[in-house]
Amino acid sequence: MAIRRSATKRHGLPTTVQLRLTPTQAQADALAAVVLLCNQAATLISRLAWQHRVFTVLELHRLAYYEVRGQVTGLGAQAAVRAIARVAGAYANRRAGKKRAHIFRPHGAVPYDARLMSFNRDARTVSLWTPTGRVTLPYTGRPEDLKAVDTLPRGEADLICRRGVWLLQIAVTLPKPVMREPVGGFVGVDQGVANLAVTSDGAVLPGPALPGPIGGNGHARTLRQRRHRQRRRLQKKGTSAARRVLRRLAGREHRMMTDLNHQISKYVVREAERTGRGVALEDLQGIRGRVRAHRLQRRTLHGWAFAQQITLTRYKAARAGIAFVLVDPAYTSQTCPECGCMSRANRPARDWFVCTRCGLAGHADHIAARNIATRGVTGWAAINQPHATGLPSARRNRESKPPPSTGGS
């Protein structure tokens, strides 16, 4: 999303705050016209990019800028520039899996930058560009969000209409804390389907350690299965009353899982901060494409929220100045953390681990979390390996890259 790209700076950490806009009816109509217009322009640019196989911002600007300004009536110059950058970002993230041109939803979020919006902090209003001229809208939000907008550097914003409520999600840059060395090692976290997260300390999450109505992993699975059956039943019924209920229930399961992942990541980071350790998770990128599952298990497989949990844990660790590392997940649940024996025979049952060499026994997810914690120490040492220049390897590799070519001889 454009928010994160524009807010990421070397001297700070990006985060997003949300403001609620209170437009009049005429202003709401103008905002709705903005959303439709910008998404129409983005779809047009996307088709041009796909047709000509041009996906970089500079080349796409040369290809599509004047054409989209001519075809989409009312589109401003800076709005066209943001639409081009939005299309380039969409293909940069998912071009490998694309089989056709990316289509933007007519009511999708629209990015705004500093040239398209301006804030009046004293009056608590924001001025936004529309095809018919600027509109000045009052905004409200949580006290911490209002303070962040007033005091922190701002990046891009996304204009969103959610069930008739207009929201402005703004990227701000937090001061970057000093990264503390993980002198106590790492907290390893094993992610799974039966158990969303198990730490190397033996904590099973969600569970009694977390507040809220979700009692455990079994409770979360039961709720998700119940929601799936309910959606399937209402979709099959197809009446207006059933569609009305579906609209009311839309997003409820997503909000539940997002809240659970926030609680899990917050618990892990706080535990690492309390004990002076870092956080190590498995690098599960591309797992949906690698893992083959029976058709009855595909819904569960593709419903995993592992990427979200990794993202939430990463940014919470960065805010707290805690070391964070992703490790290779291969054979973590088949390897003994005591003697290093790796064998499929170490897993006599799905949830149980018994080492065939030294006899160490325990829950398979807990054993995997211990191995992840050990690999976290090794991975962190490799990242921060000292060099004769006195720079860590990560910084040395970044600073040793040659400058970009300017085309001269």
C-alpha cells in the first residue's frame, strides 16, 4: 500500500493513524466522485501497463500520463501521478502471479499526498482535492491519533469509505528507538493451524495468557467454522433478508483474527522486552504455494493469517527496539534441540515429539519453537557479524553497493 512506502525513512518507523471525516452531503458526493474517478484512472493505466508490459513508475508515466489525462475528465495532474505510482506498486507486489491486468475496485481506497491535502491543526480540518475543487472537512479521532497527526512527520494518506463512514488513514513516522542487543537469546514462536502460536517458553497462544473472550485455539477454530457454515447457508438461501444479514456479518471474522494476532504479537514482544531477548519467527513466505493439501483442508490452509502475525510482530518489535529475525522453518519440528538429531521418526504423532537418540519428549510445537529460538541466535549473529571496517554485515552490504548509474561515461 502506498502509505507504507512513502512513510518509511531511515531515521524513523512508519505507522498508520486513522481519522474520521464528517462531511456534509455535498462534500460526501464530491469525495465519492474522487474515489470513482481515481479508481477508473488506475484501471485504465493498469490495462495500458499490462498491454505494453511496462511496470516501472518512470516508464509508465511516460506511457500513460497524457493518455489518462485526456480520457478521464476531471483528473488532476497530481491525482494522475498518484494513480500511476499506485499501479506500479500493485504490479511490483504481485506481478509474478498475475495472469491478466489488475483491476481496481470502483470504491477502493484512494491515495493522497501532501500536494492533494493540507491540514489546519488549530481548526481540526483537512483540505482535500476533488474534481470540482478543494473541500475542507472537520475530522475527529482518538487523542493519540490526533496528537500523532499534529506532532509527527506525515506521509501519504488513504481516503476510504467504509459503510458510509469516510476515513482518512495517514502514515506518520515515529522516532526510531535504539536497537538493544538480545543478550538473553531469542523468544522463538512456532506458528501453526492447530495452535496459532507457541513460544519457546511453552506459552500456547491464544490461551489464558491473553485477555478477551477467546479461550484458546479450539475456541477460535470453532468460531471460524461456525461463521463459514453460516455464510454458506445464507449465500445458498439468496433472499434479500439473507443478503442483509451477510452485509451485517461482513468482516467480523477478519476483525476477530486481526485482534487475536495483535494480542499474540503484543504478548511476544512484551515477553521479549521483559527478559532482554529478541524475537525469532519462521520465514513462511510462499507457504501456500509450497504446501499441498486435501480439498477439504484448503479453506483452512488459505485462511492462515501468518503473514499478518509476522508483520504485526515485526513492527511492534521495531517500536520497542527489540531484535527481530526470520529463520528457515525447515525441519524445526523434527529436530531435537538437545542433541541435534533430525528424523521423521522423532514425530510418532502429529502433536508429539520423542527424540530417537536422547529420548527428549514434549509437544511438537514447543520443540519447534525452541529450535526457532536457537536459529534466531545464529541468524542474528550472521547479520551482525563484525568486519575489519567496524560495521555490521547488514550495514556493510548496504553501504558497499555501487551508486546508481547516471548514464555517463
